[in-house]
Amino acid sequence: PPARFSRPQSRQTQAAAAACVMVLTQSYAEDQERLRAFLRDFEEEDYDGEVKRKYVERLQVVANRASRTVEVELEDIANGADDGEALCERISSNARRYMEVIASAIDAVLPPATEYVGSDDAHDVMYNLREERMRQERSSRQPEAEDGSEPGGAGVAEGGAKEGELSFPPELLRRYQIRLVPRDGVKVVPLRLVLSAQIGRLVSVKGIVTRVTAVRPQLKVATYTCEACGHEVHEEVTARTFKPLDQCPSRSCKENRTNGKLRMQTRGSKFVPFQELRLQEEADQVPGGHIPRAITVHAYGEVSRACSAGDIVTVTGIFLPTPYEGRNQQRAGLLADTYLEAVAIDKTLKGNADAEIDHSLQEKVAELNAEADVYERLSQSIAPEIFAHEDVKKALLLLLVGGVTNVMEDGMRIRGDINICLMGDPGVAKSQLLKHVKQIAPRCVYTTGKGSSGVGLTAAVTRDQTTGEFVLEGGALVLADMGICCIDEFDKMEARDQVAIHEAMEQQTISIAKAGIRATLNARASILAAANPTHGRYDRSKPLSKNLSLGAPIMSRFDLFFVILDECNEVTDHHIAKHIVNLHQHGSLVHIASRPAFNAAQLKRYIKYARTIKPTMTEPARAELIQCYSTLRAESHGPGSTMAQRITVRQLEAMIRLSEAIARVHLDETIKVSYVRQAYRLLRKSVVHVQHPDVEFDEEGAFLDEVLAQAEDADEDPEEVVADEAPAAKKLTVLTFEKFERMKAMLVARLRSAEESAKRSATAAAAAAPAAAGANEEEAAEVVAEASCLRRHELVADYLTQMQIDDESELARERHLVNLVIGRLISKEQVIVELPEQTAVDKADRFLVLHSSVE
């Protein structure tokens, strides 16, 4: 009885199924005829206007063994074949089956060889031996065939051919591989949109290669030889696994009942190179908060060895399912994995040889060069939402453009990529700057130091799930080859992980010697790192090396080292707060007075084109570089140097790279002296005077301010106090830099408040009595100037009031300190100015005003 839920097929159902199979077979046969006619008759004009048969010439090259690839363009089929549009759609939707149909059509029209460019291989030798053997058998059995008797011996070969005829599987005799080229205008499908609807179809996806296995031979056609009768059997292998034949199927063994055993002949079998790739979608295609999708790619024959880890490729192939094998099959059940059988792999150029600037962008660049420096305007277009940080943005622009990489005659490579480290207090927009660079850079990989191990940044050796062998998988630096690698929280990396990137930062290579794998991978990337101080906030009293948990070797590999501090400044804080509030209010940059000259797309095109320029050094620029380096070197090794790090030859190379990058920004073919000076200023800004020592007041200044303090407290004559307290002049007063800056900010804010109050009063008076104000403008100006000043003892009293000190001794000490600070601001820093013609006035009663240069 039939099984449950099954129904025996009726004769009508069986007939309908047979009719469908016949129709499909007939349809494939008709399409094969159309393709055969297309390959034989398709014509196209070449560059000289001569009409040629395009595919006949290509097949002739393959027949002559000059090429192993037959490129078939679907656009040509649509235009030149019978019912081309529908045929193209059938090929695209059922690519795996139609690859065999196209191969059969090529076999039918393949011309004989006119000349052999290559040499004979093992298949040619085996084919000649088999042909000679068949010829001998036919000649010896010719009389038996004339009598009508059945020949004995070899039996029926595979494929149903008659005895004595050559019969080999078509795959065994093919020495070419078909490459299908999609139609014009077909878009690349995002990797996360390759769904089950595309199974069996021809699709094109783009991504970055994260893993590449070794190339291994895979069996395509197995050849067996019978030990008893010598019969030769061929078996086509279409799957990843197969069961070898063990019993001879020839008529001779069946009639004699010898059950001859089959032995596989390795030289007579056909193997093709096989390589497995792991393709991951690019970072800019991954939605926020999602994990990047990846797909396995199988590359056969000429498609293998087409790329390596870190390459960005476009893979055209057939999306197919495959069942799980081994232990995974028990866990997966009915689930199946998917892969892409590659038909073509096109590598995307990592360089910028194809970069161009359109006409509109050229006009804008010319206009900006005529008005102002394009270097300034381009830097302002980087992260316009972030307030200030002008020098940091200029450095990031130079990092995006980069210098010129030089390769010496002996193969030595001098890097042109610029490495920058941003280190500073929390909340100064370091991570936002890294994110913006990631959006602008043509190729960028973003990672964090805490979430990345040493092998995660460089390369890892993992075990392949299919073969169980060790394979090499590139890390973040390998994936960022010819681009930028942004590493946030760089200080959170372990020490052993930081050591792993030493070679990558200078030699720009990664050497691996693990699990029997010895390889050197390219890591030609610029590194942009962001780090926080060791104790949360930067301590100015300590050198840079004490504020950052990085070793001297890795610090010296950064070309620029910016320390971004969160300083308390009333004016700056006001502007920052105003900028942020307006940004949240409007949700755009409409409130900014100077709008960015370039948007992100224009900036990306400009940077890509600028990287194609290779500026050369001029003689004046060379002399200026030598002079600047000598100056920095002398200051670095001089006594009492406050530079963040010692100046070495690496800083000279950094200055050269910065000069080249500035010339690229200006689209200049030569390096000018002005470019060298800008690079010198930027390098000096990043390495000089990061550490601020305590503020010391010399003996004379301390003595004079002691005189003022004692005279004010005791109501005595200053000259008598000087005479009485002369020995006390030897005392030295020291203030920390942070306290000095805080006192300075409070004094400047009080003087500015008095100045603004005087201006408001004058404006109100002028509005109330415009006639009188116009008649006495000079007198009104004098009144405003006098009202905007403060006497020295008033300024001291206001400061002490703000401090709210109750202890008498502490109050006296603070009065002494503020007098010292005011004296320094007048004599050395010239932030505060004493009004002239006050020599006869007591020092405590003199008028003080802010210097006009103070913002």
C-alpha cells in the first residue's frame, strides 16, 4: 500500500511530467542553437571601423591555447542573438544551467587550432594515447564488424557511445572557462540584499575580502581504469563530495563476471584550482548598530588567485545553496548554507589613478584660490559642526591627502602616509573628529583599542571550517590598506597589542609566523589615533610621557601629536555654548557666518584627485627644511627644553611629508618655501611647549609686590617699607600654571565687564540726549575711557570678594598673590595696561585697562 500522505501518480500525471521535461529539454536545445548562431555570426566594429566577428576571433585565441577564458557579454547576446532580451533573462535567472548550454555551444563552433602558443599538457598526452589505442582496436576488429558480429573487449564507454569510438566527458576536453559579463546598467547588489529570491541567479556584489584560503586542486572529472579488462571509465564530479566507483561497468566484465576493480588514474583525471574567499560588506554600507554581513565565495580555475585579504572587489557569480556537512549537518537539520560561485572577480583600484575633478569643482577651486587660501577653506569644511580646533582640522586634511611614497632602487620603501594622535581631556570631540574622517576618507576602517586585540589589528591565523587547515585572516590594518585606520581609545590597548603595530606604523607591513604560516601582508595605511590622559585629565606640570600610557617607540612613530585641552576661558566658553545651542536649535549650519566651502562629496573627490599629484622638492624648499630641522633639533636638546618629545630624524621626515601634503592640497607640482613654513609651524604646534611649568616670580617682582601689599595694610610710606624689608627681597614666589591661568581669567573678566558697562552707559546717554552727545563727542569719549578703567586696589578688592575668604592670614596671602599676578600681566604678558601719565600717582591707585589685542 502507498505510504501515508502520498498519492500514487496516475498515467495523466506521469504524462504531464514527461511533457514538461521534454519541453524544457527542447527549450534548452533551441537556446543552444541560438547561442551557436550568435557565437558564429555576431559582428562588431573595432576602433578602426572594420567589421569583425568578435567571438570567432576570441574562440580562435582559445583554440590556439593563448587564453583560457572566453568572455561572453550579455549585452551582445541581447543585441545580436535571436530573441536576445528573453534569452538574456533566462541566462541571468538560471545561470548555472545555462553555463553548460553556452559551453556546449562553444564546443560546437570552436575552430581548429591554427598555431599552438602553449605546450602540451597531461591531458594532451592522455588524449593522444587513447586515440592511438582506439585506432588500433578499430583496425584489428574491422573484419568482425563486417561479419556483423559484436566486438568484444573494451565494452561501451561512458556516454552511450559505440564500441571503438572515442567518448570523453565534455568537461575533460575543455581547456577554457566562461566568464559572463552582466548587461550595461546592472547595479551592484548590496550584500545584505542578496536574499533567497536571488538563488540560482547571476548577481554582482561588492565588498572587502577578509579571508583567503590557499589554492587547492579540486576534482572535476575522475578517470578510472579496470584492472581486469583495461576499460576506461570517466565520472563527472559536480559537488564538493562524491563516492568513487569501485565496480567496472564494461560489457566484458559483466559477461565474464570478473567484477573488475577500478583504480583512479590521477594523470587522466581533471583537476581545477579552487580557492575559498570570505567577502564582507564595506563599512559605509553597514547601517548603524548592525553587524557587517559576509558571504562565502568559491573561485575556480582562472578566477582563483585574483585577490588577497584586504582587497575591495566586485564579484559576479551565481548565488547557490549548499547543505551543511559533517557535524554541522546534524545541528542544522533542513537548513542550508549559501555561497557565491564566482564567474568573474574584478579588483577595485586602491589608488587614485581614475580620480578626476569635474568642471564645477574646478571653477570653485579657482575662485577660492583667487579669494583666499584653499588650504584654509578646505580645513574649515572638515567637521564644521565642531567649533574651533583649526590646527587639528588642518592636520586631518593633510592626513587625508597624505605625502608621496618613495621606493628606492634597492627596493627600500619610505612611507608617505601621515600618522596623527589626538590626545586630550574628555569632551573635546576627539571621537567625533575620527568619525568625520571615516565619512570623508575614500577608504577607512574604524575600530577601538579596547575592542581590538593585537591579531585583530594586524592579522590572525584561523582554522578553515571546510578543510581544517590554518588560513590567514587580515585585521583592521590589513583591511585599511591604501586608506586610513582610525583607532579610538588608543590608550586602552594592552601593551602587547601596541607592540604589534610598531612594524605597521613605520615599515607598513605585517609579518606573520604562526602555525607554520610565514607571510608578509601590506598595511599601507595612515593611522589616526585618539587617546585620553592617564589620570582622566591632562596635567600640565608633567611631561607628555607621564600623561600618556604609551611607550617612547610608538610615540615617535606619530608625525603629529596634538594635545587638546579643556581650558576654562570665558570668551571661548561663550562661543562654544552659543555654537552648540544654535546647532541644536536649527539642526543645521545656517547660523555659521562662514559656511563650509565644500560638502562631503566634493571634499572626497578633491582629496582623491589631490592624491594623484606627486610634488617635487625645490632648492629653496630644501634649504628651508634643513634650517627648520636644525632649529627644532637645537631647541629640543637645549637645556631647559619644554618640548613634548625629542626631535629626531623621524620629525624631519614628518616635515617633508607635511610639506608634500600641503603642496597636494594646493594642487601644486612643486614644494614651495611657504609650504615648508606651514608644515614647520604645524609640527612645532604639536610638539612644542605642551608641558607648562609653574609660574615663577623673580626677586625684583616679588620684592616690589611685597612693598605694595605691606604699604596698603600698614598705611606706611612704600620707600620706608623698602628700606626696612630689603632682606625679604631674596624670597621667590611660585604659582602653579593652572592657578595662574585661573586668576588671570578672573582679572580679565572683571576688566572686560567694566569696559562693557561703560559702553552701555554711554550708548544709553547718547540715545537720551542725541544733540548734546553730538556736540561733546570728545568729552563723551573721555568719560567712557575713564569709566572703563579700574584702579588697581579696586581690581584687587573685587577679586578678593569673589574668592570669599574668611581667614585673615589666607586673605593676606591671596592679596599678595593677586598683586604679583597683576604685576606680571602688566610687565611681561602685557595683557593689562596702566594708563600713561600716572608716575606721580601711588601704584595702588593707578588706572588699569585691558590691552586692545585681548579678545
